[in-house]
Amino acid sequence: MSALKKFSDGVSGDGDLFPALRPVGNEQSLVSGFCRNPALDAEGRAETLRQARQVAVKARRSSAMMSAEKIMAIYKLSTAEGRMIMELAEALLRVPDETTRDFLIFDKLAPGHWLDGDARGFLRGMETALAMASGIVRRKHADGLQTIVSRLGVPTVRRAIETAMRQMGGQFVFAETIERAVKKATGQTNLFSFDMLGESARSAEDCERYFNSYAAAIEAVGAVSRHDDVNQNSGVSVKLSALSCRFQPRYWHVSHEELVDRMTRLAIQARRNNIPLTIDAEEFGRLKPSLHAFERLLGHPDLAGWQGLGIVVQAYSRHAGAVIDWLEEKARAYQTRISVRLVKGAYWDTEIKIAQEKGLEDFPVYTAKKPHRFGVSCPCSQTDARFGQFSCAVCKPQCLHACRGSASCRVASAPIF
């Protein structure tokens, strides 16, 4: 018997609790379908590309001195230094105490070769500072330079690096508290869905702390909501793994009632404040528990007909189309309109790793960025092809409210059908 297994949602014995999604084909058949029926014709693709280039040019001109794109122009993500800076920028603002920040800064900077880049002006100064900070750890600078740096002290180096990383990290972390986030968002024409960093409860105390943080965020965002239409106000996104430390299919039969109760209380609070509440996407193994919890909210009498409930769908998942079909069916059944935020996702690496560790013969996500791997001729990348197709599927105004989340200029410029 082969040791390889098909991927599954991890359910054994409790399948009656979970929604039934339509079967999905293998990756090659799905990709072939996307490419045979592209969401945009040649003219539409050309217009999208033109607008994407305009967005990219405008973003580069208006970006901060220490923006991610300017740093990445010097240190590519394909280099160790580029990855170190990106990891530091993403993580630094999440660390609460200075001692841990010091360890993080020097841990990330020590191995780098910072004077090998092609920086100019202020960025060259930052590059030199990075090299000096790195040299403190490796002790490779001359004694004279070491003396100068030692006079400044580690706290000064930390503050200099923090200032640079804070500017760059601001592209990943909108604000460090919900109060600052709301203040920063006030007066802007954009709408936001605020979430918390570092979610994933490990204890009952974590669950309670995250629940209270979400409740406080709903009150803070609701205090500045002005529009009568709930989906024209900024909202809050919730990760179910933050509200239950047993958010796994194998524990669902004993843990789901407590989690659904917490989510129900947050949803009722969000309805009272007239702001949308969205269930964020997580790993594929948690998809069906997420959908079960979402349907329980749809069917709650205190939330009947409310159009503020939303859910995130990962476009890289092979089940994305089936999930959208299921959501459309539930919207019709409960006579409501569901907000669907389509994203490219943030768990791709994790899904691949989990499938490999379990020795599965297949993956729950798309693995090829270019369809040519399957011998398929496609006018656009597989990523853009399926994202466009799913955008088209989501845009059914009578039952689904379409949203998109992407860092890609090309995807952001594509029309919503």
C-alpha cells in the first residue's frame, strides 16, 4: 500500500458538523479551465497592465524615504540581506520590550554584508549604519570605529535602526494600537478592516485577552463610523484561532459551542456599532470549521438579515471556487448579502510544508505560478487568471458583496466585474 495519502480537512467522525463543498478537480484541469476562459480579453488585460504601471509609478514617487520598495531596490528579496531587512521590518514593531528588540536587531543584522549594495545619499548612510551595527556583533571593525560606536551605545544604535525600520514597517503594521489606527484612518477616503498581530491562542487566558481586544476594537472603530450602509464603514477582522486554543477539526465537536458563542457576541456588538465583522482566512485544515462557525452566525436570530458579516477566501486554495459557490448558496438561503474578501493569501508556504510533512500526494493549494508547467498556453499568469475568475464569481451583487485584498498593482487595477 502506498504511504501517500490524498489531502483532507482532517475530519474523522465529526463530518456531520461540517458543510459539504462540491468536489474540486486536480490542479492541471483547473488551470486549463482558467486559461481557456480568461476573465479578461486581450484589450482588458492591456488596460489593466497600463493602469497597474501608473499605480506603481505613483506609489514610487510618493513613498517615504525608507519605504520597502526603495530598500528592496538595493537589497533584493533573493538576497540574505533583503530577507533580513524584511523580517526585521515586519517583526520589530510587534516586540514590546527594548531588550528583546536589541536581540532581534542584532540577530538579524549580524550576518549581513551591508556595504555591498548600490545605495546613494541617505540610503547609503543607512547602509553604513547597518554595517556598523552588524560589526558590533561580529567585532570586525577597527578599534577606532568600535570606540566611536561604543560611545554612542547600543540604545542609540537601536533607536537609529528602529527609526528606519519603523518607517519601513509602517507599510506592514498600520499602527501599534487600535486607538492610533482609528486616529490615523479618520478622514481618509479608504475603508479599513483592522485586525490584531500575533493571533493564535495557546491558553484560556489568551482567548479571553483576544476576545477583549476584539471587543475594544469594535467599540473604537464603531465610535467613528458615519455611514448608514454597514459596508461603507471600516470594520474589524477576527481570526477564530485567537478565540479558541482548540480550533482544530479533531476538537471541533467539543470546542465549537464556546467559540461560536464568543463570535456571536462580537457580531452582535459589531451590528450594534454598524460596522462589518469579517472572519479571516486560516490554514486549509481549518476551512470547514470556519465555514461551520460562519453559518451558525448567519442563522442566529439576532443577526438575521444583517449584511455586515463577511469572510475571507484564499484565492490560492484549490477550493476557492467551491467556497464561493457555497457562500452564494447560503446567502440565498438566509436571504442576506455576504461580504467576501478575496485575497491571494499568506499561508501558501505553510500549506506546502504541512502536506510534505504528512507525506500527502497532493496539495490543497495551487503550486505552479506559470501554467506552462502543465503544457497549457495562457495569455496571463496562472495567479492573475484564477484571481480574475474568482473576482468574477464573487461579483454577484444580489447575494455577495465583493472586496479584494492584494499587494499587486496588477490585481488592484483589474476591474471588478
